[in-house]
Amino acid sequence: MPLPKVGNRKEAIRQKVENDFFEHIEHMKTEPSVLPTLSVSSPPPPPIVLEAVPALQPVPPPRNPYDKSTLPFYTQKAMVCNNAFEFFHFTSVIFLNQKVNIKTDYTLIELVAMLLFTCSKEGLQKRKQNALASARRLRSLIYGNFDINDKFITLTFADDNDFNITNLKICNKRKERYIAKLLEIKPDLKYVVVPEYQKRGAVHYHMICNLPYMPKDDFHSLWSYGFSSIRAMGNLQKAYKYLSKYITKGFMNPDFYRLRRYYVSNSCVRPTAFYEEAANEIENSIASMGVAPMVEFAVSPFDTLETTFLERYAAYKIARPLPVSGVIPP
């Protein structure tokens, strides 16, 4: 109803709200309840069933690296790098990541190297195995990224330089500057660099790269720290043996401690390992092409875990790469 015309409007609003409230209360007393009623014959609600919490599974103990039964193994292996293929067949099972067997007899040179390295017999044997692994990987890189027409470069430091030519870290900085100059000439340059120490104690670099032809005067001007030479690489196997000799014989040199044994450009294709069935399929594909092996029955300079049981080794280089992908044993 309309508000009464009274002098105090606030009092009229309060009176209207109060009247509406009591009218609503009287209306609820006269109307039947609209709330649902529960019938006596209706079935009871189903009980709530709590799901059982699964028990925590025990954490398996860490794998013992000396337990051969937990290691994946292989008897056939293939290393594929671009258009180069290497195949290994072994007379015994080879375990991946197998720990090196410790020697019981050491030469006088190796015992002196332990004192220089201040390491144990196990540490010296590990360094020896790492040097051999670097040499094998270098072989795959050379076979897969270079050809007989690529260049073999030698860099020598002169005695009148104003820096220590017997410090490998200092000499590596000059080597990086030289490579930067080569990259300005050929941005997609592929290279592999192996350092060595000469008898006079100075650092010496051997480098394989795909540098294009340039006049000799322009080439020699790039290396301002001494003498440089360049020639065609020729036989890939001879180039690998020449460079791997410096890698394997320098593992006892303390100057190489925690430093790389070789340097490779990012543009080089890295090798991929295949095992067992995958390696066998790749070898059959190469054999079906009728390609003669580039190298056969060649082994590493030292007796290693692989070369000890090596039955056959063959390396092939074809015209173009095969579309394969990496596979590891189960």
C-alpha cells in the first residue's frame, strides 16, 4: 500500500517493513509445507564405501655398476657418421658402461705418471680408457666428415713469442683466434684439431679441415705466431692413425689434465651407435650395394675391452648418407 503522508518519512518506512514481515509470518502459518517428506517405505540411502588406499611400493635399490647382469650388452656394433659406416663383430659379449678391469702390472712410465697425476691405479687406467675412446670417436668423425681432398694443416709456435708456448691453455686462445679467421673465409668450416707437445716442450697443433683453395701467402699470413703448413689430406686412414697417435700417447701427460684431447667444430656430424639387430640391418644394406671396405681388420693401438674380443672390423664410405636413426639395446 502507498506510504502514509506523515511528517517523519523514516518512521513510515520502518512501519511498512514491520507490517510486511508480520503478514509474511501469518501467510506461512496458513499454507501447507512445501518441504519434501521421507516415506517410511522408501529404501535407505546406500552406504558410503571408502576405497582402500594402495600401499606404497618399496623403492628399488640403486643399480650396482659392477654387476654385469644389470648392464645391456651387445656382440655387434655399428658406428654411423654421415656417409661413413664402421662395423664391429665380437667373439664375446661386451657390456655397455662396463667398469674397467684394474691391471695388476704397470710399467715404470705408468707408475711415474701416477705420481705426476697424484691418482690411483684405477684413475690412471680410466684416463687410458678415456684416451682410447677419444681416438675411436675421432676416427668416426674423420671418416664421416672429411674427404681425401680436404686439407691437413700444421701450426707451430716460434720461440720468440711473448707468451708461454708450453702452456696449453694460453696456446688454445691463439688457436681459437686462428679458427675465427678461417670462419670468416668459410662460415660453414668443418675442422678437427689435435694438440701435441713437441720435444722442445712447445705446443703443436694438427688440423683437418675443408678449407677451400687460397694463395699460400694469404694462408701463411693467418698464423702470426710461428710457422704453418698445408697439404691435401689424402688417405683418411693414415690421417686418423697419425692424429690418434698423439691422443693415445698423451694420456699420461699431466698438462692435458682436465683438458680436451681434440677439438671439433659444431658443423661436423656426430657419430651414432647401433647395436645387434639394427647394426646387422645396416651392414646388410651396405653389403647389398657392393661397396668395397675402406678399412678392414684394423684395431686400436692399445688392447681395450672391445679390441680384445674383436673378431672383425670393417669401415665403409659411400656416396651419400643412409636415412637411419639411433637405436640402443634394451
